[in-house]
Amino acid sequence: MTTEIARGDVKDMALAERGKVRIEWADATMPVLALIRRRFAQEKPLTGVKIAACLHVTTETANLMRTLKAGGAEVSLCASNPLSTQDDVAAALNAYYDVPTYAIKGEDRDTYYRHIDQVLDTRPNITMDDGNDLVTRIHQDRPDLVEGIFGGTEETTTGVIRLQSMQREGALTYPIIAVNEALTKHMFDNRYGTGQSTIDGLLRATNVLLAGKRAVVAGYGWCGRGVASRLSGLGANVIVTEVDPVRALEAVMDGYLVMPMAEAAKVADVIITVTGDINVLDGEDFAVMKDGVIIANTGHFNDEINIPQLEAMSQSQKVLRDFVEEFVVEGKRIFLLAEGRLLNLSAAEGHPAAVMDMSFANQSLSAEYLTRNKGSLPVGVYPVPKDIDHHIAELKLKSMGIDIDVLTEEQKRYLASWQSGT
Ligand code: ADE
């Protein structure tokens, strides 16, 4: 049942209590964000700022929303993917946290964009995006909103690549901080977060035994590195496909087989795409796959696997269990997971809270930075300031009870000098 309520649009408000309990569970492993929330509650650095967020609607995102609200912001939220919403969280955000939330797991394309528009109807001052759909909507269809916006943030690699294209073409109209580029974001969220949560999605959807299987990972960026390492840890023989020679070389020296997809597709038991590009698995690959191969995507958009082509080549198509669809191509079964949408957030719960802690600390502090520098940042794509990045690493280590060494004065002087040598 879909419940349209005064503020927000969610599947079922009766799920709100369950969502609240799960949000609090996640909060217990987000200590850095909690610290920021406590400071925000005292200092109110976001007073009067309207934030439109288009993010995966998860327990971790709910804790980010609570933090922004503690800072005095007015926040509304829609989904950044039609299949990643946790319906109980969406209900709880409306019911308990005063965050109008427009998101229903499995929503169709029209509903997805209606929800984006509803969030934009608040006429935000800051956009907080994951994949750039919000920013694209503003620039293509709602340019009247730009005059009220003083900045934005972007969570993910795909979104940052799109922002850079916008900047190159002179299309971007306000400053946006590329949160993904912070070291405390991509080195942990993209690698360990995607690594673990993708396996989680794969196992929840299929319960497949990975030991001894041939698992292909397409793309060896930070996310691909994480997925390959976790598949390997579970005993799979990992093959990596790449287009970048340096990354391919890194994969070789990390101990994986590297080969073109045309070869890998013939021997794979499992294939996971995580490249950020389209048609990484295409007709010629489907044609040579083994009977029973599992294919899935964990990149941002659902165009890495050419699903229309797979449908066109199939004699039959049927859903076998949640998030598993069987396609029969020339008598061979190909199992597609989660409609080719990001597996970790569709079939599982996304990255663990402990890693989203740092990503969303970056988001919170970037929103504060944008507000403090309102009007003074030229249009462009910005990194998270280095001091923020380092501060988050320090807080995270502290929360884990880990101390590190500090440079002595003598060591500092040595590092700053050039005179002494062999
Ligand atoms: N992206 C990946 N995992 C996520 C999560 N748990 N919450 C929000 N965005 C995510």
C-alpha cells in the first residue's frame, strides 16, 4: 500500500517504528557523525539553510539527515536509485525525524522523478546528491532554482565524473564539493564498503558458495579492488577485466588473472560489473557464457549490463526468487540479479554504518563549509578541504581507541630540510 501523507511519500507509515529502531542501531556504529551532530546541536551552523538531498534512503542516510537537522537545516530527501530505498527508514524519517521523505522501494521512473521534483519544490539552498540526478534535473528542467542555491555536494564516483563533464562543457552553475574525492570517503566506503556489501547482496540473493568459483570483476577502481579482495577472501578464483593499463597491472600484481571480457565471460561462474560505463556485458558476452552463470552490477547505474540486448536474445525469462531473474539464451541459463541495479543496495542494505560514518561526516562538514563560504566560492567542482579529511580520520581513529605516533620537532625540521644527504 502506498501512503501519500502531507509531507513525504512512502510505502507504508506502519513501518516507521521498525525503521526508527534500525536507524538507532546504525547510529551506534557512527560515532564520528554523532560527535558532529552534538556540536551542530550547540552551534547550529546550518540555521536557515534548506537542503535537498537525493541519496540512498538507508539507516545511515537517516543519521546524516538527523545531523543536518541538528545543525539547524531544513531537510527533505528523495531516493537516488529506484531500488535502494529501505521503506521502514523512509517512513521513520517522516514520522519521527521531521524529514519529508519521498521514496518507495521499486518505484517506477515517473515516480522517481516526481519524488526528485517534490524535493526540489522546497527551493533548496544546498543540493546533496548521489549520482548527479538531482543536479541534472535542476540544470535540464528547473534552472529557475539555481539563483537560490549556493552550493552542493556529490557522494559518488559516477556523480563526480558527470560534474566534471558539466564543468568542461561550461554547463555547471554553482560550486559543488566532490565528497567522493576525500580520502576518508573513497579509500574506505568505495573499497571496504562496496567490497563487503556487494558480497552481502550476492549471498542474500543467491546463497551461492563462492569457494572454488571463477568470479569476474569488471573494473578495478576503488570499488572493484574491494569486491575482488572480498571474493578472493571467500575462496573464489578472481579474474579482473580493465581498460586502464595501470589498473590492470595493479590487478595482476595484486594476484588476480587479468584478461579481456570476451575471454572471461566464457569461463565465469559469477560476473560483477563495477566500471561506471555502459554495456560492459553485451550481446557477444551473453552468447559465450556458461550455463548457470550469475551476473550482477554494483556500479551506480543499471546500464553496465545491456539488459535490453539480453532480453532480445532470450527464449524465456522468469523470476526465480527475490532479486534473481533467469534468462535462457541458446538453451543456457543466465541469472541476472537485482535487475542490473546496484546489487549491494538492492539485495542487501548497502555499506555498513561504520564506513558510512566517515562518508557522511564528510557530507555534514562539507555542508557546513559551503554555508560558511556562501557566496565566495566560484562555480566549480571542489575537493573536500584537506583539514576536514584529516580531522575525520583523527576522530575515527579516536573512536576506535587507536593512538598513533606524532612527529618530534627534530623530525619536522628534518622533513622540512634538504641539506643533509648520504
Ligand atoms: N551507499 C552505499 N551504501 C550506502 C548506505 N548504507 N547508505 C547510503 N548510501 C550508501
